[in-house]
Amino acid sequence: MDHRSYVGSSGEFDRMGKWQFDYVTPKITKKTRFLDLGCGSMRLGKHLIPWLNKGKYIGLDRNQQMIDAGIQKELQPNTVEKKAPQYVATTTWDMSNIKPVDFVWAQAVFNHINIESIQACLRELKNVMHSNSVFYFTYWPGVYNPQQMTLTP
């Protein structure tokens, strides 16, 4: 699968990434510790990582191959070295190596997983969020399809 298609229509990849960036940046500062749940192929990360201060972006996804493809194909060659983003690939929502974050973003992640996986994510998030952290996510209920991206609770 093409890394851009992993997160929706490949034709909408750049437009949606820019929309996400334009939506979140008025709500944060360059010093914000930002957790991008479902970072996948760097649709948002390609815009946000260069904007944030060094070490402030954390991307989490279940698919290491998509993370690697996004880094390779969407980020400028020196961005990772210059901005030191952290990436976590996990199928169990393991956030034990993530320090507390200020802002969590999960666009269309919960739409593709079952309720038990959402609950597991929320249990882990409580360990990386502090009293002033903000969590933005999208969710619309539908018929659960186990062929989609189910994460183990």
C-alpha cells in the first residue's frame, strides 16, 4: 500500500495535512509537546515537525513501515536530525517511553478500531497526559470490521 493511501485518499494527502496543521497551530506553541496518534505516513508530521521546537513531536502508530515511509518520503532530509522527533510503533498502545505531553491529536484513528482498543488507548493516555493536556480526536460510530486496523487492547 502506498504510504499516502494508508491515511485516506492519496490525492487529498497534502490538502488534509495542511488543514490539520492550520487547525492545530493556533491552539499550541512551538514549545508544546505534541503527540500525534496514528501518525502513519506523516500527513500532519511533515508540516508540524519542522514548525515545533526540537524534541516536541511524538508520533505513534501501529505500522512501523508506514512511519518509515512517511519519514523517508515526506520529511526533508535533515528534519529528523534537526528536530529530533520521537516515533513509537506499537500494536498495544504502549506509551511507557513517552514523557508527558501537552496536546494529543487523533484524527480518524478511533473510527477504525473497536471499543476495547479505544479504551486501551485512553488507559495509556492517562499516563502521558497532565492536568492541562488537551486531547482532540474524531470519532463516528459504525459497524466494526475486524479486517480493518484493530489494535490489541
